[in-house]
Amino acid sequence: METDDFAIGLDVGTTKIAAMVGRRNEYGKLEVLGRGRARSLGVHRGVVNNITQTIHSIQGAVVQAASDSGADIRAVVVGIAGQHIRSLQHRDYVTRSHFEEVIEQSDIDDLIAQVHKLVMLPGEEIIHVLPQDFKVDGQSEVRQPIGMYGSRLEANFHVVVGQVSSIRNIGRCIKSAGLELSGITLEPLASADAVLSREEKEAGVALVDIGGGTTDIAIFKNGTIHHTAVIPYGGNVVTEDIKIGCSIIERQAEQLKVRFGSAWPGENRETDIVSIPGLRGREPKEISLKRLSQIIHARVSEIIGQVNMEIANYGHAEQKKKLIAGIVLTGGGAQLKHLRQLTEYITGMDTRIGYPNEHLAGGAPEELSSPIYATAVGLVMKGLDENRAGRAPGDEGEASRTALDHQREKTADKGIKSFFDKWTERFKQFLNDSE
């Protein structure tokens, strides 16, 4: 199998590390060739805190995916997340000396390069510079300035910043696991590609990816990203609360949450009881399902309350920033029973659960449609898009996508990808030099 025919996504999470191998079929759908999953032992809230254990977990997931697919896995697209990620809004401009010529991609590249020179806090580095809208000689709300005349080119940018040490630790784990880094992207952006439609991004939508250690938020409006945030709480704190509140061990708490947990305590009666085995011959322990749901409800309400605060910080109250498509929940935590109803109650916004099945080819295992794999699916899709971008025109045909669609996406994303790819190259160079 040619390496350009498939891509490998590596989701390095707090509770699991998932590797997925996929390729596009003749209809443009994602055909999953293999997958691997290992328990994540060296990551806390998206940040590597044990290099050795993380390397072993990555190797376990990749070996399983390679065996499942029969592919020779050498390079992976990895997602970045964690509590060290922050974002900011920035506006910048360039004055064009050759204003008698039309604006080209090189002018946008110059503007993005200027943003990359912003001075960050010690230990931080810009990892994403995402243009939102442009302004040409005072003409505002320009979606695509290429081909226009003008001497002053301005733009609003969404800038994503991360801790250099945290990002490099992930890169070091990947390299030490015997793999190459073919691409890096923010995990909420990858999840968005997997579960959001173009119409939702245009209308305005908040993607909420509830993982084991963090809850990632990405807000889209008018087809572009406008706000990102990371809440340092996820499914693990819910499990921890159950463990303490019910005086049981972590494994039992996780099983209780998955099998009997609910974010809405009103449906359970006081007499609804579940019995769990005692430790080392001790008597079984009886747990009230109503008490269980009350514990879950309290912590999940806190998380969704912070999500609501981030949506308010974005400016959802303003008419032009309204999120018409509401909220889309994904990630492993989105499987919690009645979470959608609780989110609608707290935020007052329409909510749905985001499944990556829209992009999967027919006949895919039902397990892959779970929100757990949304990030992995999105990472594979990014890898395939990069493979396609590196091919000569005509090398690939997708019956479900027109040439005009490809050209629009290529034009819109060229500036973003070019600078992010350059950053990736610099990061690869750092890893090579540090050996």
C-alpha cells in the first residue's frame, strides 16, 4: 500500500491513546483500515507528565493499529490539547508597495508572518494563526481578498498559543516511539472536521469536546473559527467524585458512571439500588442510583456552566455573533446519559451529540461511530487532506466532491496550512537537533 493512499491519526488523550489508519474510498468517504487503543498512563489533563509511560502507550496503540490494518506505520498526524493551550484575538495589517497589482497569496502570507512575530509570554509559542475576516482599503467583511486591488490589507486573527515544553514533550514521545511527525493540529479543530457540517460552521456553532482530562471548546461563525478555550476538567473528575462520594475504588466508579450514570437525577427513585462486589471478601456495597446521579449532576453542571461562560465571553449575546446551530457535544464524556438535556437546560441553546459517522464509509464497525473516536477520525481526515494537497492535480478523483469545492477549500486554507506546515517543519528540526 502506497503511503499516500492512507493516513494515520494519533489521539494522545488523558485516559486513552488511539491510533487510526484510514483512506478515502471512491465516494470520498473515510474507510478505516485499522485502529489501536491503549490506556494512557503518562498524560494528565492533556499534558505529558511521564515520558516513558507515554511512549509505551503510543507504541501499544500503534502496533495494534498496524496489525489490524497491515500497514507500515511510520508517520502520524497528532493532535494537541491540554490545559496549557490558550487563545487570543489580534488585528494586524500590511501596507502593499505594489498596490497597482492584485492581492495574492503571498500578501496574506506576509500578513500572517507578521502575526507570528508577536511577543508571547515566556515559554509560549504561537502554534496557529487563523484569519477570520479581511479588510481592504477600508472595505470591511471581506471573506477572500485574493484578486482584489488595494494598498492596505488588514485582518482579524484567532491566535492559538501553547507551552513550548508541553508540545515538545509530545513530539519527543512520538519520535522515541519510532515514529515521524507528519502533522500537528489542535484536537478540537480535528473533532470539528469530523462532526460538524459546513452549514453549522456558517450559522454559528460551539463544539464542546469532553475528554478524560479536559473539555475543549471551539466556536465557529461564518465558516471560520472565532474562539477556542480549554476547561481543565473532564470525565476523570466526575469519576473521582463518584469514587469519593460512594467510597469505592476508581475502576468501580468508572464502571458505575458508564453503565448507570445519568446527568439528570430526577429520573431515579430512592429505591433504585445497584450492588457492587466488596474488596477481598468484604460484603458487597449497595449504591443508590439517585445518589450516583446527584454526584454526577453536580460536577457536570459545573463543567457546562464554564462552557456557558466561554460562550458568553465570545459574545453570543450580540446579534451578529449568535450561534444559530447551538452546541454540539462530542468526546467520550458526551456519552453520559441525559447530558444533552442538561446542557440545553443550563445554556438555553439547542444541543446535539456529535458522531463522526457522516464521514465514515458504509459497513464501518458501529464502535467507530462513537464520539470517543471523533478526534481520531478528524486527524486521519487531516492527514489525507495533506496527502492530497501534496499530489499533482488529477492524481485523485472524488466523486462526491466537485473541482470547484476543492479549489475553494485550497484557496481559503492555503495561507493557514502553509504557515502551520512551516511551524511543523521547525518543530521537526528541533527534535532532530536535540538528539
